[in-house]
Amino acid sequence: MLMVAARIATSTIYIWQRSLPNVIVSGNTASIARQFLRCTMYNLAPNGLFTQLFQTPISDPVLFRGIISVLVNFEDHMSLFYPLISA
């Protein structure tokens, strides 16, 4: 499910989206997929599953490219995605 959402989130339907990839267009499948990835990563972060996702051997680079691209503009909540430091 995440791989499919990442592929849709990184796709561009219109030519102008390549220069403005973070513009949210209502009803656009790429915008909906980006929001789905944001919400999913936000919910996975408190349990440490977000960091485990990056430790998983996934051969598809589109997944990580999609996740990183949606989180770049999600800086308000980036502190949730930092790895836990055990003391």
C-alpha cells in the first residue's frame, strides 16, 4: 500500500507540477497520495515504526523518494521522526 501511494505521490499529471511539486490540488490523486503518506508516517513515528521502515530491505527506491519528498514540507512535526536515543 505504501509503495503504491509513493508511486502515485511522485507522479506528475500536469507539466507545471514538475516545477511546483508541493502545490496541493484538490481532487488530484498525487495530492491525496502525499497526504496519505504524511498521515501514515505521522502515525508510525511514535511507536518507532518509522525508523524501522528505513531499516527494512526494500529494493524500490521510489518508496523512500516519495516518503522523503512529502516529509520535506512537513517540518512542523519533524521532531516526531527523529530516532529515539536510549540512555
